[in-house]
Amino acid sequence: MLAGSLAVVGCADPDQGADDRYGEAGSLPFSTSDSDSSGDGDGDGDGDGGPKFDMDENDTEGMGCEGEPGGPGPGGEIEFSNIWIANSPDGTISKIDTLSATEIGRFQVTPQPANNVLVGPSRTSVSLYGDMAVADRSGGLAKIFARQEDCVDANNNGQIDTSTNNVPRPYGEDECLAWRIQIPRMPGVYDDRRGPRAVQWTLPDGIESCDFTGAKVWVAFCNEANNDGTVWLVDGQTGDVDVEIPIPGMMCEMMGPYGGGLDKHNNFWFVENDTRKALYVAKYGCEPGGSEECWEVYDRPDANMDPYGITVDSTGRVWMAGQNNSLYYYDSVNGDWANFKADLDAFFANKGNPTNILRGLMMDSNEVLWIATVQEFGGGQFPGVLKVDTTQDPFVYEYFSKETLGDQLQHAAGISIDVEGYVWLVDTFSNAAYKIHPDNPSNYTRVEGLNQPYTYSDMTGFALNLVGFPPEG
């Protein structure tokens, strides 16, 4: 039995006014009609037909607060489950129902898309309540409501004007775009790529009483005027910046804070992917200027540790993966480092792909780590998925090549886990996402119609839920 993890639970957000929801772009007009085109987001792989797991309907272990509105009811019912994937060139976010593998909304979050996969929105984060926040590398942070009942009828036409398929409404006309704030960045540097990337929802302060509203959003970015970094803690309801933490000496040469995750104390762990390649933590509840420093930096003990992807598991281990078969973690509880590059060098030595770039990664509820892999930036001959069973000593590795996934995989980018335990893989160059059975990856569903999707973060909220409600036993 594979127990799912519920990432979308709780009650409705408090009412929110329409004023200043879009920051500088708040004066844009709202349309008065729904999207008029039907999207086709169905997958065409071998996994159609619904869940394949033998799930115990009475087992809600690790799944949140039983019986709460929006959460698993007496039978463990799921209210909804979405994965949010960025279509970077056109500045949109696809909302895909993971149960049916169907796109049920597409949202414009960038006012002026750059038509460049290296610039637009990328990392998404999903709250326990189900809402989505995305870091837009063109210089912004945006939130989209998951539920239409939370969206605001800004034009008072008696309905919510929002996308319900793969056709986005023009920027400012979708009433489920809760807010977008500007994030300063240094223009004209490396094709304007110094925008924000690392983003992560917090656990809500009311989690102990099963109140999943009121969470905040962490975001880290390079400064506009120098090579230092900054971390913001943003009010998830209003988009207001509650806390600003300066990070001097970060050495933001091109991209800076590259990805992030959360521990059970709401501390924000993120990596910097320029020269120093260090691990940072911003402390929740800390006010800059006091007696306590609100951030710390941890230099990697081995030069062959390369940070690209990052995730935090339920025990507080911060996992990082990157170039040249790099896989390692920092144990935030015990202060220990562990490096698995030598194991992976040996594992891949007799294969056609001896050297790999390990990218997006995530731990499932069975302590199996899933990692997207390519051979070079831009693709390579051997894109695939690496499976790491961390319950074994030594770890047990399995690799699934593009042939396992129907030979269409081109540029594996991000990994996420959904509420049923399926593994989701984002493929940038084939414009698709895969829903993969963890026990039989050749059994998959392929969701097409995306536009150079480039997301490798907690796209479903699974990792956050696993931190908030760790498995028992």
C-alpha cells in the first residue's frame, strides 16, 4: 500500500479586496467573459485509467487533519490535487489536475513575456491550502488561488472570470490571480537572468489547530544594485513584504539563489548556484537588526558538491543535486554532510551516460528519492529519471531512460510527487509532463501542450506536506 500525501487541505481564505492586487499593474482592466477555447491537456501515454495503487481508504497517516473541510474525510477522500508547471517563454502557469492528468487552467503571471525559456516564471510552490506562488525571473512574485470560491469578482459581473483550460486570459483579466508584486533585479546582465528563483510557502501558524490559511511565502533573489542577495518573507494573503533579510557577500554573478525548501520550523533553505555554491538558511521569526543573525551560510565541504536541485525531507535533511553525478545532503538537525557522488560514479560507470547533471529531486513518503537527469544543459542523449532507495544501506539506485518513457523524453527538468504517490516529471523540450507509476515507470501518462515547461520545485506541495505531517512509524 502506498499512502498518499494531501497537499490541498483546509478552509477558505478570509475575504480579500480587489484593490492593489496587481501592484504597479493594478489598473489593468478586467474582462467580462470566460475563456472561449477548450484546452486539450489529456495525456497519451500508457497510464490512462486512474490510480493503480492499492490504497487503504481508512489510512490517512501523514495526510493532514482528518475530517477538516477540504481535507481527507472519513474515507480519505481528496478534495482536489494539482500540479503547477511554468511555461517560461510565454509567462504562464499551467494548473494540471493530477488525478485525471488534465490541464484545468492556464494563468498569465508575466505582464510582458520575454519569449525566452531562461527568463520567465520557473519555480512554483504550493501551500497546504493548495494555492500557488511562483517566482518570475523577469522580476516578480505571483500567487494564484486554487479554488474559484476564493477568487475575487473584481468587475462585479456576478461570476469569476478565469481560465478553466489551456487558454490563458490576458494579464490582469484572470480573477484568480490573487496578486503580483515586483522584485527588483539588475537588468541587462546575462540576458536579464538575475531575477528571483528560490520560492517556498511556509507552514501556516495555525497548523496545530488544522487551520491551513495564513501561510507566508519565502523568496530569495540577487540585489538590483550589487552582487549581494536578499530574502523576503511575504504575506501570502496580501503580497506585502513582512520581513526583509539582507544577505551580504552572496556573490550573485548570474543567477544567485537557485532553489529552496522548508524545514519543520519554517526556516527557508536555499542554494546559490554561482561561484561559492553554498547552502543558506533564512530563519523564520527572526527580525533583522536584533541580537540574532537572521541567516547563516554553510560552505560545501567537498568541491565536487554541485547544487542545482534542492529539496528538504521530513527529517530535516537538505538534499542537493547537480553536475557530474553530484548528490549530497546537509543534515540540518545534526550538522552532518553526506556525499554520494562516488556511489553514482560507480553506478553510471558501465552505462552509456557515465556523467550526468542531476536536476529537480524530491523524496516520496517511502523515503525514495526521485531525480530528473540529463547529460548536458540543452539535453544530451540520455535524459531520464534516477530512483534512489534511501532506506537501504548502501543506497540502491535504479535508472529509467527515455526509452522507458516512450522515447519522447528530451530534457528532464523537474520532479514532484502527487497525492496518490505518482511521480511527475517535467520535460522542457518535448513540451510535456509525465505522470509515472513509481513501481513501473513504463506505465505513465504524458500531458502535452505545454510551452517549454521549466519547473523543478515543490510543484504539488507534497514536500511541504511531508515536512508538516511526517510519516509515522
